[in-house]
Amino acid sequence: MSHSGLDAAAVSLRAWLNSRQFTDLSAPEVTRFFTDSISAWATGLGYDARREVLLPSRPDAPRARRLDLQLRHRSGKGAPISIEIDRTSKLLSLDKLTQAAELGHLSLWVRWSREPVRVPIPPRVRLIRAHVLRRHVAHGPDRVSLQADSCG
């Protein structure tokens, strides 16, 4: 796998996400926002975006695992891009991305939180952090906002 291709994908997606913003979304709406935004980025670059794609089964995984997004270029050229979108530091997400990298995919982890990442990031995975703002609401779920240029 080319680290330059992985880095280029991460830089491009990070720039795209830095041009996006939202205000007062619930957690499910935030996940949908990132999924839809990343799909739009991919489509603009000639990729087809598939959601909830099964990874090949492994003997050490008791059940099938799904990637949040998998992108494949319409030309059939280049490596697929596998993406996980989370608000917490999920070891399962990193394990899925590592497996995708072993299959030759470019693996990107989009994490939306202000909390620090407390797990080591494997060398074949790139992290894109969306530094969201969380507002506590007296009645109802917390609301989340993202300002432009908040993804690093």
C-alpha cells in the first residue's frame, strides 16, 4: 500500500471537511452529516460510496464486521478507501481499518470529538479529527456543532 496515496486521501478529505459546518445536531444527525459529507466528497472525485460494507470474515472475528463507508473509484483503478466514523476511541474501528489496510485499502478514521484519542493509531491508518463543540441541553440530548476549519 502506498503511504503517499493514504496521506493524499487523508489531506483531501480533511480539506473537504474543513469547508463544512453544522449547528445543534444530535449525535445520530452528526454521524449522518459526516457520512453524507464524505459520500459527497467521494462522488466528486469519481468514487462510488457504499455504506455498511461487510469485511471478509476472519477466524479470530466471531461475527461479520462492517465498515461505515467503502469507496471505490468508478474507473476501477486505485485502492479502495475504507472509512470508519466515530465519536469515541473504538478499538473495534481501528481493528476493522487495520484489516482493510491488510487487504490493500486506504484506511481513514474520522473521529468527531474534543476528547483526546487514547489509543495508538496503526501506521497504515490515518486519523482525521473533527473538533466539535458539545452543548448540554436541559431536556433532550446534547447538541453538537462544528465550525469551519475545525478538522485536523
